[in-house]
Amino acid sequence: MAEKYEYEYFNVTFPVEYVAHIEISRPEKLNAFIEKMWLNLSVIVKRLSHDPNVRSIILTGAGDRAFTAGLDVQAASQGTLSQGSSDTARTATALRRHIFEFQDCITALEKCEKPIIAVLHGVSYGLALDLSLSCDIRLCAADTRFSVKEVDIGIAADIGTLSRLPKAVGNFSWVKDVALSARIFGSAEAEKVGLVSGVYGGKAEAVSEALKLATLIASKSPVAVQGTKELLNYSRDRSVEEGLRYTAIWNQAMLQTKDMKDAMLSGLQKKTPKFSKL
Amino acid sequence: MAEKYEYEYFNVTFPVEYVAHIEISRPEKLNAFIEKMWLNLSVIVKRLSHDPNVRSIILTGAGDRAFTAGLDVQAASQGTLSQGSSDTARTATALRRHIFEFQDCITALEKCEKPIIAVLHGVSYGLALDLSLSCDIRLCAADTRFSVKEVDIGIAADIGTLSRLPKAVGNFSWVKDVALSARIFGSAEAEKVGLVSGVYGGKAEAVSEALKLATLIASKSPVAVQGTKELLNYSRDRSVEEGLRYTAIWNQAMLQTKDMKDAMLSGLQKKTPKFSKL
Amino acid sequence: MAEKYEYEYFNVTFPVEYVAHIEISRPEKLNAFIEKMWLNLSVIVKRLSHDPNVRSIILTGAGDRAFTAGLDVQAASQGTLSQGSSDTARTATALRRHIFEFQDCITALEKCEKPIIAVLHGVSYGLALDLSLSCDIRLCAADTRFSVKEVDIGIAADIGTLSRLPKAVGNFSWVKDVALSARIFGSAEAEKVGLVSGVYGGKAEAVSEALKLATLIASKSPVAVQGTKELLNYSRDRSVEEGLRYTAIWNQAMLQTKDMKDAMLSGLQKKTPKFSKL
Amino acid sequence: MAEKYEYEYFNVTFPVEYVAHIEISRPEKLNAFIEKMWLNLSVIVKRLSHDPNVRSIILTGAGDRAFTAGLDVQAASQGTLSQGSSDTARTATALRRHIFEFQDCITALEKCEKPIIAVLHGVSYGLALDLSLSCDIRLCAADTRFSVKEVDIGIAADIGTLSRLPKAVGNFSWVKDVALSARIFGSAEAEKVGLVSGVYGGKAEAVSEALKLATLIASKSPVAVQGTKELLNYSRDRSVEEGLRYTAIWNQAMLQTKDMKDAMLSGLQKKTPKFSKL
Amino acid sequence: MAEKYEYEYFNVTFPVEYVAHIEISRPEKLNAFIEKMWLNLSVIVKRLSHDPNVRSIILTGAGDRAFTAGLDVQAASQGTLSQGSSDTARTATALRRHIFEFQDCITALEKCEKPIIAVLHGVSYGLALDLSLSCDIRLCAADTRFSVKEVDIGIAADIGTLSRLPKAVGNFSWVKDVALSARIFGSAEAEKVGLVSGVYGGKAEAVSEALKLATLIASKSPVAVQGTKELLNYSRDRSVEEGLRYTAIWNQAMLQTKDMKDAMLSGLQKKTPKFSKL
Amino acid sequence: MAEKYEYEYFNVTFPVEYVAHIEISRPEKLNAFIEKMWLNLSVIVKRLSHDPNVRSIILTGAGDRAFTAGLDVQAASQGTLSQGSSDTARTATALRRHIFEFQDCITALEKCEKPIIAVLHGVSYGLALDLSLSCDIRLCAADTRFSVKEVDIGIAADIGTLSRLPKAVGNFSWVKDVALSARIFGSAEAEKVGLVSGVYGGKAEAVSEALKLATLIASKSPVAVQGTKELLNYSRDRSVEEGLRYTAIWNQAMLQTKDMKDAMLSGLQKKTPKFSKL
């Protein structure tokens, strides 16, 4: 099964039934991203999204030093961003197409039908936040150093952080502080403001906890789990009234699933339910 | 006055002038909800909403063990949800109507013109969250055990939790964690993420504190209090710009109230103001 | 340069290159606001917004006792709010125009292209919250006493607090609690719920820290900083999808700045970059 | 069956299988509306909405002279609108509750799951537009005299015309013209701007054509027809992107209906399909 | 009274009680706009908006040849648009500020509390559409030649046409046709698609009809008229549900006006009502 | 160049510089669509969108008899729609994925950066409307027979018609009429309600006129043309205020184009401007 997921710079494994593990793997460069990486990640995630053998996913970075140091700035400065027509409008068009493609790759994690748990550790700068904010759950090791790094290279972050961070945590003053100053902050601060929902001793422990959580989620009805992800993301961005309406329309189909009976019966019988693939 | 509010499974009392107390009362079943209960609760709340003798409300669960264990699954499995036409679209229509009716009953608490303070204790699963998230203020006893329980019965929660929880707390990673895993969490965690704004020793203490707060709120101008509830709920779901505009239109009428003069004068004279009924 | 900013009740100074300091100065009245003050503040902020010599701003209150005690109620009761035609609709029109003008003055801080750091201390009631919630970052001294005071004078707050507070912090239950009860709360509580992102010993220390942060922000590319403020405010109020799209359109122009190369080069050379005025 | 629908001021009949006919019946007063009428109409329409024996509805006015002359102003001037507390804010609250209730009664036609065809004739003022704009299809007799009458009695129309008219026709200049001037216009003008989709010689002919159209619609799959109404109303008010998404979620259930096979088979066999009740 | 409205390039007169007439007056240049003109127009309109002696407004162009030929391109090419920093991002900032200011001047017509009737004739290119689409009612002379001219000078129209035209007429295919081709079209076509609501023989006749309509509108209750404009503009841009809610909140104040009684009484007595100033 | 666009069932040619012509080519089946066709069309359009040699596009159907008869129902009944798991929720998931993919293919025409002119003739049912409503301009031959056909096969149209039609024409009553009845209507009716912006004698003449219009559009600045398409589509779906803001942000980059100077200079010199590729 893992063969279907062989893409450069990523290791995809299946440590537990129904659980996939994506490892960003360019440790010699602190897992810094070049264009091929976000394209590959997007393909992997889109395939996992429809793979009936997968119900939850964890995302980690290879090596001890970094989840990811962010965009590989050196590579980027020699790529698309540095080119351009001699006409501002035409360069703008090229840049716009590039940003949309990049954004779409990262948003693929949010759109993935299965929940994704990001586990951050070590250096977690720039794209590390864009990426993990597009995941569903963020856990981290105690040694994680975070930074919304983009202003330090002269740009307003455009791959997702500025759109998702204000809705992920509950301290808008803090959001502005870290986004405007690019200062580095640690795991305790990340937990306090609600950026992560768990801090663990080291990377190994954090990954282990993530795997436990992924396994727990994978044991639930995939109809219920995937609906819950969809409805939470939908509601985050809309009024409660719109959220309720969409939920009712969603569930007019989904409440007809056999998983409900199976789950209830298993509950009464204290058994572990088995659900069909989805 | 309490006679107007005699509905099965609920005790409605008026412990302090202008304060109503709704008690969910089916303690032998851990206050689990059957259909008649949400229909009755909705009627009670709609009446209180327009009752000029009421300015604030507290909502509690009878008995020591539970605010509510949620939906009475056994009853539900024999009711509407289990029926259905042999045609998927026709069953979907029946389910949709059922969900909308159920949602409307719970939303009645949010639409109630008077603020409602929920006091949770003991078992507070599933519907306990839908219900209390539709209230304005959430307090709890230290022994409260919370769970977004729905995935455990094979469904994505559809009576409000998935739409309101992301806007009630400031840790979207944690919201996904508890909603996808259905794990039980306690009062300390609820307070840390901002789900409740106060934790008290036991149920009695929590109810007592809620009553104090309700009494304080009931002592203010009802024009100001009811406007504040309305404008906060409106603004939660819309842009700041839309919120400001609606606020101005609301207050072009409400600033003409005599309550302003009475409140200011009382403030200067260090007296307790008396406001007309609303 | 300071001469351009001489407006009654405000001291505007430039303590560090590219940093402006606005001090509310009516200490004998606890910096309570009369109409002229919000009109003047609005003019100051609009000028700073386009002043190429300014990249970040701090806002403080003169004296030891108060950031601001809020609206000067005594003055207000003799002003616009107390007048009115004998016809309710015509009075409503006058009130609506007044509220819109007042709101616009406070919103000018949010619309200012440069980030504004508010430093609260002592009495910080009513308008203190409307004002500081329209700023980007909120720091405070340990002695700060906050209150959403409006219900105590018989009104629902209409200059911004009810629209911005639910989006600034992550505890909607707490927002309702303080807005409905008008109770006074301290700096520890403000920090816990995420209303402020830093608490410092005394006013002097808090101002000093704010100045450091403003200086840090002013050292970054103004293209990046101003874009970051714009995109965060835009995204707070819209779906992630809308936020991403707007971000791409914004950056199709802004990524063409020379600041990017300058910032990257300085980073590699461990030098402090110099950016052109904006 | 008609007995279930006996409500004062309305005649409800079932002229053709699956087609209901609601006649407004207060011809001696040109079918002018008193409060009891909109309350009754709302009840009738809500019942028809869930009645499996009904698939389409026509709405007409009794007598030769008027569809309806609108609100019975004389009655209204003695009712709710004329009362009020001595405090402006309290009167505003009473008015707001009254308007919401009135709006909800008229919106019940738009929310009715079955399509409603309004047939206008003769005097069709004020509420005639609010009512018919809440219907799905508007036909009229050649003698119809329309007017957005409300400014002539000193109010901005508040029961739906100002919200629905701009989205019902494609000439915003004309909308403003008739709404600001309250001038009377005829059927030719109504057809030209798109307010009605058919003009017929006299009332009898118009009703007859409406009945034909209702019969045609009632012969289609009710799953398809009711979905079409829902999706068109949803999409009118939202972006195309939102419309498409909701449509997909709706149809993930509805495409599982047997009506599809029955409809296709009947088409191939040139037979009239029979669909189960809904 | 006219003295208060003496601004270069505009003649403001008061031909009838409560009716203002703004004439664009630069006929030697076909009323082409230079920056000073939109700034002046904005000031005039804002003052009229609050002038209690004005209840409706007509806007015309001086001379026989043109309502306006649009932007004075020659002047513009020597002004702001042609300047710019050597850095793209800084030029973008200057352009953005310029566009926002220009847009705000034109939007001032839409925000004006009193209805504005635009009368087009002769050459009506580019800004002629931006301007008249920001008015409430559009009438024209038979000789009017319209063009969405901007693509012919290499730009996408940015002062309002592209945002307002799709909502002003009901033929999106036609909107794209004229906006993408910049072709000239006449009054018959404008009337057919709903861009104007009246075509008259010559300019004099069109102005005379506009004056009649303005006089009729000015005879109605200003509370009702101004509310109608506000609610129609609000509803155009939002869902019916949002429109209804805002309408109810607006009218909770406005239905308390004495104009209602005066209007009804006058209607019964067949007299012309007199309304207080607003 | 045409070789790059060889996809089964479509002929792509380049009749004029900068103009592409896509012909749907399955005339023996009245150009009815099978899945491969919408996938291919989507690929073609996405490539044309970024092809610098293309500035405008026309879309036609091969043969004399039909633009397209819509979905090939026979093929569809043997494909995805007919399959499905034995569990309703799992079938719903498969259907949802299928609908989203299908919708995305059709929406690709709307998202194409270059304007697309659809030319309809003969049988134009079901998907013919979904497709052409996703184009920018609709022209037709006099013999065109239109139908929103979906209810006749038991479904609510889900590939775009129900979301786009209410915003494409200005007669919501007519939209409901044709969508609920599936009745066939002709070119005169289509023109009257604004569904098409031009009707021509026969297919050949209609195609010829479309080509002229495409050629005219292709002669304009591609920066201006592509911006105009983008801004019109954006504004159709949002408030005027949102439209104006996005427009300003778009043009802060695009007004820096050299096309402006070239276009203006060419206008003054009565020459045809030459614009760089985009």
C-alpha cells in the first residue's frame, strides 16, 4: 500500500490500521520546502483523502532539528518569485497564479476528508505555521521554536497563516504581536494562547501521543468523523445560522448510515464496533 | 406566576425578583432528553423571552449526578430517527424536518431576549454542550465531566455544538480534538480553553454563584442588557463593519430610553435605579 | 515634525525613528473623552496613517490614574445625546448620524495603515475598551482595572466593544459575563482570556515594553508590516477562502517590492536592512 | 381533506390531484389584511408544506376587484402599531416583536417546500407585493394595478418588498422609482421589468393558466421540484460558490431517490411516471 | 441657500421646495472630470444629505452635448496615476489610496440619505456610468450614447461600474458584452436591459420629467422615503433574511414617527400632508 | 498550436489572432455529454486560460441540430450515478465527490481568465444551460430551443444552473417557471428575459457575430479585459462595498501596466495599439 505513496521528500507509512503517517523528509535542509515538495504533499494528501484504508493522518518532520524551517528562501529566490515580465501587470499575473497554486497545495490538507494531526518540534518557522494551521489538530514537543517568519523576508505571509491564525487562537492581540514582529516563541506560549492543544516532552513522545489520538479517531465511525471535520471547518467561517442549516442538509443523508446502529449496539454490548470502509 | 410555566420534566421558579430558574428534571435518567423535553424547553424559553417580569435566567440540571447525559439514545432509537420511507430522498426529507425542528428548539435559548446562564455539573455529554453553547454564560462545578459525545453513536453532532463551539472558545485544535475523539474532559480543561467562565467547588456553590450573577444582571437596565445580548450574538457571526452598522441602527431607537437618565442619575446619587418592565 | 500633530488633549511625539507616540492628555478628568477628543484623535491617526516617517504607533494615557475613564458622561448628558426632536424618527436620525461619526473616529485606529499598540493602566473603562480593541496590540500595567461599563449607564455599548470583543478573545462566555454585568476585572483576568498579550509591573514598564516592540516592528519592511496588518484584519471578518483570495491579489503587487531582496540579503549578511519610506 | 384547511378569510380547495388553491377571501374589503389573516395564512401554508397530498399551490384573491388592497390601514391604526409604552425603547421592542411576527408569516410562503404561484388581478397594493414576492411565480390579469404603497402611509415597507423586489427584477432604477414614489403601474410595465412572468386577459384566464402550470409542476418528481425551489432560493442570496457547494450536499442524498429511475424509464417509454408521496 | 453650495464646476439650485438640482458644469470639455470635480461633488452631496431643506435631488450635465465624457484622460495622465515611486509596492500603495479616495467620492451619492435621480444625455462614457449607477434612478434623453469605456484606455473600471452594474440590470451576458468590448450603445438598448427606467425625447424633456418625479418624492414623508432608499440599498447586497432583520430593527424606531398618522389622516381627508423637516 | 489542444470530442481552432474556438463535437449524439467530455473540456479551458496566445474564446456545438442535448442520460445511468454502496452515507460520499468533480469542470469556464462567448443553437437542454451560464456572454441562433431539463429526469439541476441562472437574468418568477416546469422555450423568450444578449438568424450567422465580438475583445488590452472579467464575476456574488475594495486592491497592481499608456496614445493617434502577451 505504501508504494502508492512514494513521492520525493516524503515518507508515507501506515503504522496502525486506518492510520497514515506522512513524514516531511529533507532533514539535511531542516525540511525546508522547495516547490516540488508542496506539489508532492498536495498529491499525497488528495490521494489519502479518498483512500478507503485511511481514517486519520499524522504529519511530522524528519530529524531532530526541525518540523520545517519554512520556505527554502535560497531556492525560492532563484525561482518563480524572482522572475517576471518587464511589465508590472504581467508580473502580477504570474505571481498571482503562483500564489494561488501554492495556497491550493496547502489548503489540500484542510480539504482532506480525513483529520490530520500535525506534530511540530524544533525549528518551526514560516511555512511550518501555514502547514500546521491547515491541519486539524496541532501537538508539539517542548523544544519547538515557532515563528511567523515572513515579515523578516519582506513579505506578508500569503500561504495561509494570516487567514487561519486569527480563527485558530483566541488572542487577536497576540496574533498581531507575533505576525508583525516575527519573533520566536516557544511551546508554552503556543499552548497558552491555544495554538497547540498538547505539549509533550520530546519529539518521540509527541509523535507517540499523536499516533494514539489518530488511532482513537480511526476507531470511530468514519461517517461521523469525516462529517465532524467538514462541519467544524464550514462553521468556523460562517454564521451559526448558516452552520446549522448546512449541518441539517449534510445529516439528512448521513443519519441514514448503518454506522449509527452499529455504534449504538457496540456501545450497549461494550464491544468495539467495526465500520465499513469509506 | 410559576403556574404559567408548568411543563413536564422542567421546574421553573423565580428565586429572586426578575430572575427565573429553569431546572431540567428527569434525574432518574441523568436528565437525558426525549423529544417532549426539547419541545417543552423551547416553549418555556419563548415565554420567558417576552415575560416582563423576567430579566435573566439560570438553567440547571436536577440531581447530583448530571446536568444532562444528552440525548436519550434508547428512546431516540425507537423514534423518528429509526423510521423512514423505503426511498432515501423521502427519508432524507423526514430527517431534515426533524433536525430543523430539534435545532430550532435549542436555538430558542440563543434567541431568548434575556440572558441565560447555564450551570453544568456531573455528567454533561452531547446535548449538554449543544444546550449550554446556546446559552450566554457557562459556569460549572468542579466535578463536571464534559464530552462532545456524538461520534460515539456514529453521527456528526447536528443540534449546534459543531456550529457554536468554534466561536465559543479560542483553540480550534482543541475543538477538533474533543469533537473528533469524543473523549471526556474535566472542568479545569474546560476553563483553560474558555468553554466556561467560572468553575466552582460543587453544584450548590456553582448554582449560588450563577444566581448572584443573574441577580446582578437583573439589576441593570433591561434595555441595555437585552441590547447587549443581541448585539454580541449578531457581531459574533458577522464582520466588524456589519456589527457596527447594526449597532447604530439598534441604538438609534434604544438611546431614546429613559433608562439612560435613570441609570446616570442613580449613579451620581449612589442609589439603586428602578427600571420599567420590558 | 511634532508640530504637524498639535491637537488639543493629545501629545504626539516621536521617541524613536519611525515610531510615533500618542498620549491622551486630560489627566485631571482621568482622560475622560469629550466629543472634541475623538474628533482630534481621528485626525491625528489619519495623518499618521499616510506619514512616511511613521511605521508604528503607541497609544497611552497621561497621568498615573487612568488610561481613560471612558466617555465624559457629564459632558455627554449636556450634548447631542440629550437633545432631540419631538418626533422619535427624527431624533433617531440625529442619533444615528452621531453614532456613525463617533464609530468612524474610533475605527480610524483600525484602518490606520501602521500598527498601533495600546498601553492600558489604571482606570480603563468603557471607551478604553472600544479604543484599545480598535488598536492592534494591547499591553497593560498590572494595576489596570477594566470594565465594559456601558450597561451601567443604561446603554448597549455602540462604539465598537460589542463588535470587536467577541473576535479579540477566545471565551465567549466570559465576553457575555463582563459585558452584561459591567463588573470590573483586573490585568490577570485580561491576560488569561487573551484580551491583552502582555502585563507589566507598572505603567512606565509597560510603556517601555511597548516602545521596544514598536521599535522592533518599525525595523521591518513597511511593505511587509502594513500588508500583515491589512490581511489579518481582513481575514478576521471573512472566511478562510475569502482571506486567501484577497491575500493573493494583495501580494501580486507587493511581492514585486525591492524590500524582499533587501531583507533577504541583510539576513544573509547579518546586517540591519534599510527600507525606503512608505 | 379540505376540512383540515378551514381558516377564516381563506378558502382552500384541491381542484386537481396534488394541487392546492388558496383563495384570500374578504372581498367586501378588497381582501385587505387584518392581523388574523396573516396568522391564518401562515398556518395554512405551513400545513400544506408538509402535506404529502400537495405538490404545488396557487394563491388568488376572491372577487373581481382586487387580489388585495394591502394592509387594512383602518384596522391597523387601532391595533398594535398605535399602542406603545411611554418609553421609546419599550415601544421599539413591542414594534420589533410585531414586525418579526408579521414578516415570519409572509416568509412562510417562501419557506413552504412546495412551489406557490400567485395570480394577481385588480387592486394589488402594498401587502400584495410583499405576499406575491414571497411566492415563487407571479402571473397576473391585464387589469392589475400594482403599487408599492407604503411610503404613502409614512413608512418604509417592512414585510418583505424592499428585501425581495431588488432580487426579483432586473432594473434597480425602476425598483427605486416605484418604491420611492408609490405610483400605480400596470401589468404591461410589470411584465416588462420582470415582476411577473405572464399576463393574461382577465382574472379567470390568469387563474386557469396558473392551474395548468401548477398541474404540470405537480406531475413531476416532487423530490426534483422541491429541491429545485430550495436550491434556487438558497442561491439567490449567496455566491455561486456557496450555491454549488450546498447543491452538492443536498443532492448527495436526493440523487439516491427512485424517482430518477422512474422518471428516466417513463421518459423512454413515453409514459407518465407515478411518484411516491412526499 | 444656494450660496452654501457654490463649488467650482457645479451649479446647485433649488427649483422646487425640497428639491435640489446639481448640474455638472464644464461643458467646454464635455463635462469631463478632473480630480477637483469629484472632490467637490462629494462635498456637495454630503452637505445635501444632511440638509433638512432637501428631500430629493436631480443630477444633470450642462450643455447639449454630454452628461459627461468621463475622466479627463489628458489631465489624469499628468496627475497621480502617472507618478509613482521606483518601487512597485510603494507605487501600489499610492495608487490604492488614490482609488479609495476616488471611489469614496462617487459612493457618496449612494450613501446620500436623499434619493438622487440622474438624467443622462448625449455623450455618457466611463465615469458617466460609475456616477449614475451610484444614483438611485436613471432617466435619459433619447440621444444618449453610453459606453463602459475603461478597457479602451487599458484599465478595468475601478470607480464602481463593475461592482454596481451587475446588480442594476438583469442581463449578465449583456453586462459582460458592453464592459469587455467598450462598445457604444443607445438609449433604447439601455432601456431594454433595465439600465434606465425612462427615456424621453430630448434633454429638456428628460430633465423636466426628472423634476416631476423628484417633486413627487419630495411630497412624501421624508422618514418613509429615506428609509426606503436605505433599506433597498442594504437589501441589494445581502440575503433576504438579513434584509428583513435589518428592516425590522430600522423600523422599530421609524414606525414611531408622527408622519404615519399625518400621512394616513391626509389620505382619508384627501389633503396634502405636511411633514416636519428631516 | 492546435496540436496542444487535441482532446477527444472537441475541436479547438484559432480562426483569428488571439481568438480560440472550441467546438463540442459529438454531433451524432446531439453533442450529449459523457464524463470524458467534461473532463476534457475542463483541461482545454484551463490550458487556454494561461495560454498567452489567447485573449478570447468562443464555444459552439458541432452540427446543425444541437448545441448540446445535455447529459447523455443513457450513459450516465450506467455510470457512477447508478452505482453505490449498500450504505446510504457511503453512497452519498461517492455522489458528493462525483458532483464536486463535475461542477469543477463546468466552473473552469467561469474561472478561465479569458472571456468565453457561448453560441447556442438548436437543441440546448440541461447541461447546455449549465455550460453556457458558466460562460461570459451568451448569443444564440433564432432556432434555439432551451430547457432546464433536469426535473424531467427526477433531479434538481446540480452542475450550476440553479446557482447561476438567478443572477444571470432579471426575472426570478420566470426562472422558477422554467426550472420547475422544464418547459422548452425559444430564443425570443431567452432574449426578452436577458438570458442571451443577441439572437441571430441561423447558427452560421450567430457564430460569425460571436467571432466578430471575440475579435473586438481580443484587440483590447488583455490586462484590462481579464481584469474586467474577474471583477465582474467577483462583484456579482458580493456586496458593492466588497466589490469596490477588491477592485482597488486588484488595480493597485494593474494600473502600473504599460498598456494604459499604449492604449491612450493609440487612441490619440487613431492607431491600433499592440499589447504584450498575457
